[in-house]
Amino acid sequence: MTFIPSEKGKIHIKEQKGDFQRLRTGLNSLLILCFFLVPFIRYQGQQAILFDVENQQFNFFGTTLWPQDFTLMAWVFIIAAFLLFFITVFWGRVWCGYLCPQTSWSFMFVWVEKQIEGNSNKRYALDKAPWSLNKLTKRVSKHLIWGLMALLTGCGFIAYFVPASSLYPQIFTLNGSFWVTAWVWFFALCTYINAGFMRELMCLHCCPYSRFQSAMFDSNTLTVTYNAQRGESRGPRKRKQTTQLGDCVDCNLCVDVCPTGIDIRNGLQYECINCGACVDACNQTMDKFGYERNLISYSSENELKGLPVQRLNSWRFIGYGTAVAIMLSVFAFDLYQRDAIQLNVIRDRQNLYRIAPDNRIENSYTLKIRNKTQHSQQYLIYLESKQGHFINKEVEVEITVQPGEQLSYPLTVYQQRSKDAPIDGALRQQPITFKVMNLADPLDSVTQQSQFFTLTSA
Ligand code: SF4
Ligand code: SF4
């Protein structure tokens, strides 16, 4: 039953064992395990990693990032993109073959399919077989398990946005809010379609990465390559038979195991995700025939031509490496410089100044103070620049701000003048600096400058 056929029809990949498949399975399993377990990690009594959309904050191991810290998030994505480019220059599309969630989930769904419907030959046969109780039972079981896996994946994904401790009970007792439930089911449906039916079609037709990868390749990039010089002319033969043919015995195993259904013997193709399944398959055949391994291998163009390999002194290595190093430094500096308090001083725009009965000049401000930490904090507000200005009737003010709260604190700054000073002097501005300091950690403080409007006679 093929829902979305590719040009080659539905691909039932043959299971392959070997060094690269062990590595891929291990990395995929680790990725999937991390995906589900990370939302359950707690730090200082809270979910360690949580994109709290409702409260517009991102909690990361005790550090809270707010929309104002968007540049930091942007840096993370830019660095990740450059790291990917950096890795691609050397190891080609290893991300696609070994770490991409699309590949990991597809292989997981294929594994379940194999447990229920049998190996690839049996699955092809079942596709063609007429409907029977046996076929119906296998198909229903497979789709039920796929559905459950997809639902768990939907929950796993949303658990990065809604606290995991409350999400799973909400979903499985059908007590979730409309939007949370809708998003879980939406991502479950996407997973079910992607990993169950789309699989390689996503890599072939939807993923933009496969299209621009060749721009990052050079003659030193490691890609899965068929050594045509050694393999051709190909042809079948018996084991230990002496022949004039090349080493490729045309067993077609490299095609049977390929998740994207390509024949790597036709040269480098954008469909290849560098998963190494054909390398393992071909090595298995080479072992059987007593030939040297690595007819298909991870090799660079230069290696195949017998030219010296220049990885560390290529301009791409130096260029991407330098770019990643600079960006990481800027990110680390930005993170280090980030204030745990956010202060925004807003002047009263209606009345620039007011003359009080005792002839002092008053200006009104609203201080918006955000506590960007995950704990309640006590702050001291005072004026850093002393030019005869005072806050209300005190010199400083003490306030408590709850974690994540943005407190609006109205205050008046005044300047005393002599009782007989005229009220019709020229208007002039004086700079004043507000300072908010954490009482528990005086180094944790922010300042912001504003203007005080007064009269020249003051
Ligand atoms: S050609 Fe080989 S490495 Fe490329 S996708 Fe197919 S099996 Fe994987
Ligand atoms: S697995 Fe190796 S020997 Fe078999 S067809 Fe592919 S390249 Fe030839």
C-alpha cells in the first residue's frame, strides 16, 4: 500500500549490517533517546530546557532568555548553520545520514515495519498480495504502532514548549487544552506521514540542504564513492572464478540497501545522504569473494585520483573554521555581558515638569524593571548622578520583583530650589542616571540615562 509513490515506486530497503550501520543505529538511538528525555531534565526545580511560549521566555539550565535576547538565539542558529557547513566541507552529508531526525525516525519506522511484515522481500510480496486476514492484521498492527510512536513524538516535541510534567498526563487523560492537544496531534500527524510514507521523498524533493550541498564540496570532501576504475567492467561471476572483469560482481546489494533507492555506481548524486549502507553492503560482498574491501568507500576525489589530501590547509577549512571561531567568541561575549536585570526608563511626556507648592521642580518617570532570572529578587533603585536630584522624598527605593516579572514602578524625581525662585525661567535639560542594583549581588546592576527638565533659575 503506497500512499505517496516515488518515481521508483515504494522502496523497501534491505536491512544491512556493518560498521557504518552500527554507528548510524547507535547515533540515531542516542538522538531519539535524548529527544524524549531532555524535557524531563530538571535544574533548580524547573524544566532545564523549555521554550515557554505562553510567558515568552526560553529557559536554559537556569538562564532565562527573553524576546529582547533574540540576538543570542539568532547567534545559536547562525553558528549551527556554519558548523553544518564546516562539517559538510570535510565529511559531506554525514548530518543527513547519521543525525538528521528525518533519517532517524524513518529508520525507526522501517524497523517496526520489518518486525511486523518481515524483511524487504516479504514486504514487497505483501504489497502485491491480495487482501486477507493476515495482511489486514499486519497492516492494522503496523499502523497502530506507528500511530502511537507518532503521538509520543508529537508529545515529545511539544514538551519543549509546554512543561513535560503536565503535558503527558494532560494528553493521555484527554484533559489537555484545545491548542496544546491540537499541536500535539498536528506534529504526530506530520511524523506519521513523514516517517511512515514520505521518508526519502522528503530528502529528494523537500529538503533544501541536498540542493546546495555541492556548493560546499571540494576535491578533498569525503563522500560515499564508487571506485569505477577498480570496479568496471562489472559483471556477475562465481566465487574464486578467475575473470577479466573488474571487482564489481553486480550483486545489486548497494542499490537494495539504499534508503533513497539510487545506484552509487552512477557517480555522486544529490539524492545520496552519505549513510554508508552501500559501503557496508559492498564490503560484505567483497569479503565473500575474497576481494579487497572499499570498492565503495568514504573517499575524496583527490584520494581516488591518488593525489595528496589537503584537508587542514584548504581555504574552506581556514575560512569556515575562522568564521565559526569568531562567531563562538562573539556569542560567548554576548552571553557573558547579558544583564539579569532589564531596565527601561520612560519619561512622562504629558508634563515635562511640575512646580510643587514648596517651589521644587518635579519630573515623573515610569521604570520598567524586568527580573530575567528564575528567582525572586530584591533591587535597590537610586540615582547614580548626584546633581541635587532626589527620588520622591528618599534617596533610594527598595523593591521586590518576582521571577520573569516586568514591574512598572512610577516615581518622581525632584530638585529643590529656593522659595523665591521665579517660575518663568528658561527650560533646560540635565542628564540623570537611574541605577537598579541587585541587593544580593551588587555586581548585578543596570543603569539607564534619562533627562530632567528644570528652569534656569533653579
Ligand atoms: S548511495 Fe549509499 S550512502 Fe548514498 S544514500 Fe544510498 S546507501 Fe546511503
Ligand atoms: S554492492 Fe559492490 S559489488 Fe555489489 S553491485 Fe554494488 S558495487 Fe557492485
